[in-house]
Amino acid sequence: MSRAAAALAVLAAAWTSPLAAQLSLRLGALRSRYADRPALSAASVSPRLDWTGGPARAALEAGYSTFEGGGWAAQAGFQVDESHQLGPVAAVAITGSANGNWLDGGTSSWRARLGGQLGRRVGPLLLGAGGGAGGLQNVAGRAFGLYEFSAAASAGPSSAMTTLRVGRTVADSIQFTDLVMQLSWRPGRVAVDASGGVRRVDGAKASGTWQVQTTLSATQAIALDLSAGRSPPSPDGFATGFYLSGGARVVLLHPRSRAARLAERLDAERVQVRLRVPRAERVAIAGDWNGWAQVPMTRDGEDWVVTLPIASGAHEFAISIDGGRLTAPDGVPTVADEFGGRVGVMMVR
């Protein structure tokens, strides 16, 4: 199957599936360096399709940028993951991804990868390890195998988490080790992710890398973002050095929600959460507002209702159906959790 046919198949499956699909569009501007070209400023447009169903999630994203003075760059990528709980404190995830990059003049690169990750909570720490294998083609047109291994340790609540990650990558004769410290902070509607570290290429000097990204959820349909950083040398040779980017992402098509119906503020402290969960006998909800302790919900027809003390802002949550494991409800936006799985995101006003 060609890449175009595969992309159309994914779009068709997501659009006709009874599971959740969300379409969004990002408009922005950036300054970056591609391949052997000097840094240039560009306007960019990036459509994205997210599809979620139970433990599985997929995303298809493309981007097109036009440079000042002429020229263009394009990117396209697909990623999929499926996660499963291994008891109350562990989970395993299978991941796959593929992406391509193109510049005017015929320069291009691509990479594809299939891997897995195992996460486990040990006391106050969240420990994870994983690896993957695949292939890539660099901007010089040379293709070779790619092998990656990593381990990480995280501490802190989901609203302010610190992670230390070490990784090893082997790409033909290019071999390097990454050591990165990352901080994720979620104060209300704002999300801040900052990281800094070093990449040590065998036989060469270590190079520093850093990134700061801030996202403001203005509404449930509009998010503003600003990011800057320094990318280390990569095996494909496409993007490296300093970059600056800013833009706005607008949700054009919301999920056909079967689960999340309403989060209505009753007063300064209490919020009523109403979820549509057909054919369930028991439903419990847990989230970052109470340390992920499960709270039973009350049936109201096919809906389930509970009143909770939740502050305004974006909150991560999951539900348990009929005593099963915690999982993100169908039809809501999701983010990765500490175990490599997915949890739902609920905006509370």
C-alpha cells in the first residue's frame, strides 16, 4: 500500500468509526534551520487528526511552511500506541511511528520505528524502560537501521513532574547517548514543559540541547503555543540548531462523544461531572484533583453523575467501568500518562 493510500485509509477509518476522532488546524510562524541551509523565518500551517478508541490512540499530522524570500518545507507523520495495565502500579505500551521531511530542491529524509515501553510505580518514583527498532534515510539519501533504548525516572504530582531520562541510539556508524532532565508544570489552563541535557556522539564532543514550550488553553477549541530550543545533531540531518515557533491550534471537529458530556460548575468549590457510559453497571472516576482516588458515580439513565471539589483549569482523569482498570473514556482528548498509557483531559471553568 502506498503512503497516500495508507493515509487515506486511516482518515476513512477514523471518520467512519464509532470511536472518537478530532480534527484540528495550527497556524503559526517559525524560525529554524533545515539541512545545510541557514536559519530562515517561515509561516506554517499544520492539520492534525487524532483518533482514540479504548487503549489505542493514533495521530496523523502534516505541516507546510513557506520561507521568507521563497522556498518551502513539508513534514508528515503518523504515530500509534496501545497501552495496557499490568495491575494497579504497572503498564505496558506498544508504539509505532513514521515521518517524512521534504525541502524544495529535492532534499528529503524519513524514519520509521516500532517499539515498546514498560512503566512501574516504585514508592514515590515512576520508573520506565523501553526500546525500539526501525530505519531511516538521511538528507544525503543514505538509508540504514535505527535502534533505540531508554530508561527514565519521574517524581512529583502530575501537575508538577520532574523526569530524568537516559537514552542510547545506534544508527549505522552514528552512535550517541542522551541525558535529559525534564520538568512538566500544569498550573490551570497553562502547560509548561522545559528540558535540558546533552547528546554525546561517540568520537565527538558533547552538544547541549534544551527546549521550553508553553501552551495556553484559551478555550476548549483554541490553544496558543510558544516554544524555543536548540536541537542536537540528528542522524537524518534534517533539522538542527536553534528554533523558535509560535502559533494557535483550533479544533475544527470535536470527538463524537459517547462518554464525556458535561463538567458544570455549581459554585466556587463544586463541579458536577456527567459522563455518558451506556450499559455500565458501576462507574467510578479518578483524577489529579484527589490523588487518583476512585469516587463512585450515580446512574442517571445512561449518564453517570458525581459532584466533586475541582479547581478551574485542565485536569487529567480516568474512569473505571464495572470494577475494571482505570481508562480514558471514549470521545475525550487524551494525553500520555506516567506509565506510557493514556488518560482523559477535562476542562473545568
